[in-house]
Amino acid sequence: MTTAVKTTPDLASRLVNGILAIKPLAKFAKHQARQMIIKRAEKIGVPWTQEVRKLQGRDWMPDLAQVENPQITYPSYYTTSFHAYNTGNLNWLAAFELEPAAYAVHANISPGAGIQGDSQLRQSYHEILKNSLPYSPQNILDVGCGVGLSTFALQAVYPEAQVTGLDLSPYFLAVANYRTQEHQAKIDWVHAMAESTGLPDASFDLVSMFLICHELPQAATRRIFAESRRLLRPGGYMAIMDMNPQSEVYQTMPAYILTLLKSTEPYFDEYFAFDIEGAIIEAGFQTPSVTRNTIRHRTIIAQVSG
């Protein structure tokens, strides 16, 4: 049985959407959202500015050349503004700031979590994953891997597995590839669309998506679920960790914070109205399990049908 979802934004969301439809106000909201995240990062001890400048100081073209697929045509949903970057994920600054931003955004996962909040979030996901899977996956695909935070974490949990990180941003993948040496990991990085990966049928035991679905329109998410089904072996699993629309955090969020959040997340309303469990079943999976793993996140795990 699937969870009931809202099909249209509530009054607060409609008011916020009206504000964001005014371009000067939307631009101001994005700026404020970005400044809020940077200030939070610095407050909890993340040297945001210092780390970004350090990354900006090296030559990234060799790293980019190693991972970039020049044949890719980017879908229109991906070239819009994300996270206060006008070109979304297709720029170096977004790649350089992704890791400190993760530490800042997850600082309030639990009381006093601070800089450890991000690792606590990942640990909660992995604990659910290990308790749900009846075996240790040998081939893992990390969809929307970004700069590799989720990929390196999966490799640490399953050290015997062959892990592949897939993302649509070559800038993210270049940073991930650079970080591989630091983590002493052997990971394959793939620059491709998650809904059309080009990877072989039935080649993975686990497809993992960590904080990806809320950044996608529903149609793209459905195609990614179908592609994940194709990529999984019989008995394989798809696992999703993301925002929980049923969380009281979002239900009671002040309008000002909601405005800042939505200014950086163009598909927020689509995600919150999405019957994700129903879409998973339609893609060829068994009824998924849904586990609340933080005050504002949930983990969804589904096994291939048949």
C-alpha cells in the first residue's frame, strides 16, 4: 500500500511560488540561501572559503579529460539553476562547494551534531541497508554520486565490492576522481545520464541513490527507476535515501525558510507530490520498505520483482 501524497502545493507553498516567480525576489532568495549555508559551515568549523580556494588553485583539465563523455546531450531539466548556481551542476564552483555544503546542510540532523551530522546521516542509511539486504552486494552502482561522498562511504561499508559512481556533471566526477587517491579506493567513474547509463543489463546487485530524487522532475525519476530495474540482477535491490515529505520539519517549516529552500530546489513541489512507492512498483520492484532514518529523511528499499 502506498502512502497518500499531496497532488498540489498547499497555500504556503503557493505563496512562496508566487514570490519566486518575481525574478529579483528569486535572485535575492538564492543569494540569501547561499549565504546562510556558508555562514553555517564556517560556524561549525568547516573552512569553506579556504577549501574552495585550495581547489581553485590547481589545474583541473587533466582530471576533467579522464572522466568527461563529450557525446552527452544534457536534458533540459538538468541545465536549470540548482542550489543558487545559475548553471546548476555544470560548473566548477558547484563541484568545489558540494562537500562543505553537505556538512553545513546536515549539521542539524541531531542535536549538537555539527560537522558530524553528514557522517551520521550516511551511517543511518548504511545501517538500514545492511539490515535489509540478505547478502553483501558485490557490484554497486551509486547513481548521482556527485563528488563521491556517497560512493566512498559505500566502498567503506562494502570493501570487497566493486563500486561504480555515476553522475551527469563532469565537474563533480573530476573532483571525485581526484579524491580517489586520498581514499585509496578503486572506483569506476561514469559520466552518463542516470536514465540511460549505457551500462550492461543485470550487472549490479545494488543501485543506490543518495539525496537525488528530490532534485529531479517526476518523469526523470520514473525513467531512472526503470533503468535501475534493467541494471539489477535477479534478486537485486534499489535503495533510496532522501527527504521525507511526511516529516513534521517540512510540514511546519516557516515561510521564510521554505522560500530559501525552494529558491534552490526547482523540483521541490514535484518531489513532495510524488507517489514514489507506486512508481517503484510500476518499474518492476516489489513493494518497498520505508524507514525513517532521521527527523527529516527516509530510506526506501525495494527488491526486483520475480
